[in-house]
Amino acid sequence: MVMLDRDLAELYGVETKRLKEQVRRNIKRFPEDFMFRLTFKEESFLRSQFATLEGKGKHSKYLPMAFTEQGVAMLSSVLKSDRAIQVNIQIMRIFSQFKQMLSGHRDLEKKIEAMEAKSDRQFRVVFEAIKQMLKEEEKPKQKIGF
């Protein structure tokens, strides 16, 4: 599961430009498995085919950044406002609930595969991400501490 820069910026109450600026200033904290840029093709699926642009400066000329769960967690070390901290806590809770829900429903994986077989290519990325999360849940967890 990933979240886009513009959605996170809205939740944090900052401009997307400022969020990206902080990420670029701290780029070593965001390896590819924490944050990646969408391709032009992927980004084109996010745009409405029927709507017009709302005005100058409303849409970025740069490709969106997509943050994984670990990338969103890392944002808390980059964005230091009280609101950013509270939003991060809520996002992490939602990610945890989503993982619990998926791990409790193994038949869901079969349903996802069936849906994937019927779906367009544009949803393949989503299905791959969900399947990856299911595989990660199956790995035994290493105990921390004594």
C-alpha cells in the first residue's frame, strides 16, 4: 500500500511543494523501498480524462512521489509539526489494521487473484502491492529484546 505526496501533504496541512522539498533535503532517509516516483504512464492513470485543469499552479509539473508504509513512518522524522506527528500516528494505525484484516482472510488472496485476472492492466500495480503485503505477513517475525 502506498500513499501519494499530494494526499500526504493535504493530511499534514502543508503544500505538496514543501513536503517534496523536505524529502529532497533528507533523501538519504528515503531509499527506493520507502519512496519512489511514479512513471509518466502510472501518473496518467491518476488524471481525469474528462475534467479540465483548475488553474495555474494547481497541478505539479513533476512526477508524484509514492510513499510506502516505511516511507510514511520516515516522514515523521522530516516533518516535525504537531499535526504531522498526529497524522503519522493515525496513518500507522490504519496500515496496521489493514494488515491485520488481510492476514485474517487468506481466501481474500484467491479473490484478489481472480479479480486481477479480470481487471485492466492499470490495476496490476495495486494487486501486486496487495499480494506483496500478504507475503510479508507470512514471514516469521524476529523477536526483539532478550
